Amino acid sequence: MRLRAAGLSAVLTLVCSSATLADTKFAVDPEAGNNTFTAVFDAAVGERITAVSSAVGCTLTVDETTLEGKASCSVPLASIRVDNDETKSDHFRQWATNKQVDPKRCVFKLDLPAVKLQGPVEPMKPVAFETEGSFTLCGRKRDDQGVERIQGTVLYLPAKEYDAAETPRTPARPHDVPRTIRIRARIEGFDRERYRVGPRWTAGWLARVQQLAPVVATEGTIEVNLFAMEAGGE
């Protein structure tokens, strides 16, 4: 009986150790300068508005044996520029915060509780994925508590190719760095009004809502292009 218990304990230890070893951590550095967030709102009759940021930060946990993982990303509101125009950027910050919180304290967050790749990740071969994620904008979730559909690809970049993709603001990296993956993802039909981002919820903008309605789109497309480095990278 004692021998059986010892054997069971050894098996459990092995299983737990294997599960731990299978989990790989990756991170997207918000200060690297080569990670981009782009949101385009193109009105049928009116303006095409583009909001961008390079301050995207993410943490990813991946089980390489099952090709499954989870992720969490964030973009500070203060880092987002609209049409590279300070007035438009300020208006967007007012809409996003409803003028009730300091924009510097507002963050756009995305949680991906389950991501399943369609195949193993090999060097320079994009692997597709589809999943659903929950947004939180300045602390507000979608009004129906729903999720957003996300499609994208994951690409493993060997050190040589990753070095070639560096931006001038990013220091050169040695070729023996931990693994780097490039993630491209897209959300279509993102409705900002479901998160109460807009003039109708912002004090002082109510009189302008009808005037703006035909020229400012409520639905847009969000795209990200990210470089995630395996934990331990310099």
C-alpha cells in the first residue's frame, strides 16, 4: 500500500512538472516602439478616422503541447493619436472617458481567455487562429456583456529575421535571444457605442450629437501588429 502511494505520488509529480514545463511565457514590450494598434472608423458619408498607438503591452501564456494559450493586452488612452491631430485626439479622449476620469488613468484592455492555434508554429510560417475576447474601455465593458470576434496569425521569427525587423528606436539584439513571435490580429465591426465611447455620453457634446452623426462612424476595424518575446529576453 505504501509502495502504491509512493508510485502515485511520483506520477502526480511528473504530470504537474510536465504541465509546468509546457507553459511558455511571452511578453509584448509597450516601450519597444515596434508594436502597433490601429483603429479605423470610416463613415459611408463623412470622415475616415484613424487612431493609432505604439504603446501596446501584452502577456501571453502558451501550452506548446496542446497549442493552446491565453493572453491579456492593454493600450493607454493617452498614447492614442487620432489622425495625428491633437484636437481630434483630445476629443477622442473626452469621448472615451466621458469627461469623468483623467485620460492618463484610462486604459483599453483586452482579455483572451482561450486561444487555439490551427497547427504547430514553425519558423516563418504563419499559423491562423480565431477566438473571442472581452474588452474593457476606461473600466466599462460592452453594454450587453458580449465579446468581440478576433482573427489573426502567429509567426515564429528566428533571431536573424527578427533583427531585420527592428525599428531604429529599438536596440540591436544578439542572435541567441529567446524566441520571438509576431502576432497580427483583426477585429471587424467594433462598435464603440457599445462601450459608451462617443459624444452622446460626454457632457458638453450633447448639442453636437445630431450634427456629428452622419460624418463620424460608430463601427470600425481594429488591427494590431505585435512582437512577443519569450520570457527571459533582454
